[in-house]
Amino acid sequence: MRQKGYQTNAEYIESMMKQFKLVDMREQYRDLILEAESSAMDYESFLVRLLSVEEEGKRDRRTEKLRREACFEAEKRLEDIDYGFNQSLDRDKITELGRLDFIDAGENVIIIGPPGVGKSMIATGIGMNAISAGYRVLFANAKELVDRLYEKMQEGTLRETLKELNRIPLLIIDELSYLKMDRERESLFFQVIRHRYEKNSLIITTNLPMGRWDELFTGKLAATAILDRLVHHCHILSITGDSYRVKGSKQSVK
């Protein structure tokens, strides 16, 4: 049955699928028709097949978009962790965090340990799980994040930037160790923590035990104010042991 205004049914189908942005149906419907004919598929099953193709395609495109926007330094998964190399890694706790219940609860994660033990890898792996579940994620180096906020403050667009950060369910702040904040940057960092408190989740990786966080800020009072909000609803993962990077270097030398 030819639709009015169209020379062929194929033209109508192409036009409507394009109008309704049914990208994957449009690309695959001819093959799916042949598949349905060859398998004697009933109408309902064929409709389900069409919809599932479109659903899967949209999900894949959204996941890819979220992955690009997350700005991971390297895409690592929790399945890639070598638990045999470092016995201090708490597999059960990492697996629990990978289930993402802490995001739904608006809780935080602090990962503490020396350089090279896999802190960023674990944080990234959790972030990748979150993206697969449909959450927006942002991975940011601590110094670069604070410097960016400082620039936005000088430009007069800080409020908009903070609002955008607050729309992201999981913010990963990596390497909160290699900086000493002045009062202005400390205030900016505190605003990030305060605005996310009990609403959205943070993962922070650091080399410094929490008892030494006063070295990052202007003093114990500022460190305490920040830690109070971070650890109120928080999972703390402490890692010891040798560096994965040193392990890799030794293997290369051998």
C-alpha cells in the first residue's frame, strides 16, 4: 500500500524513520525483513526484533558519548585488576563499589595509597561501570580541576560551571596530593564538596593519609571542614604494596 505523496513504500519508510530518528532500524530493516521471512517470524516477534535493534543501538551510542565526555586518562576496567600482584587489594570491597549502590545513596569513595598501586585504575573501573549503567561521569586531575574553577571564577562563569558539575552523578578527582592550595582555590574546592554533599558522589584518589590533609590546604581547620563532609557517608579504600609500574619496568628489563 503506497502512502500518499510517496512513489514507493520504501521511500515512505526511509522518510519516516529518518524523521523519527530511528537510526538503527533504518540501517537494518531490510535485513531484518529477510530474517523474518526466512524464519517465518510472526508480526509481534518482528516488531520486538525491530525495537530491540533500535534500543541496543541507542544504548551503545549513549554509552560511547558518556565515555568520551568522562575524559578518562586511560580506559581500564575492574576486571583488569591483578589481585594476585597486590594482596592488600580488597576484592570484595572493590566488587561492592563496582555495583554502584554508593552512587544511588549519594555516598563518596576515598582511595588512599602510594603511587602506582592502582588507585586511578580502580576509580576508572568504577567509573566505566557507572557509564555502562547510564550515569554521567567526569574524571579530573585535582590540580587541573581547581585551576579550571579558578579560571572560571576570574571569567565570572563559576556559578554555571558548578551547576554543570552538580549535574554529574559521579565526579572522580584524581591525585589529590600534588598541590598546595591557596585560600581562593581551597574555597573553590570546598564549594565542590559542599554542593555535592549527600546529593552526588565523589571518588577521590590520594597518596596522603587523611591525617596529613592539612598539607594540602591552608591548615587543619580547612582540612577538617572538607573531611567532615567527605567522610560522613564514605567508603575508604586503603592500599599498600608495590607499584604496578615498577613491576612493569622490571619485567621490561628482564
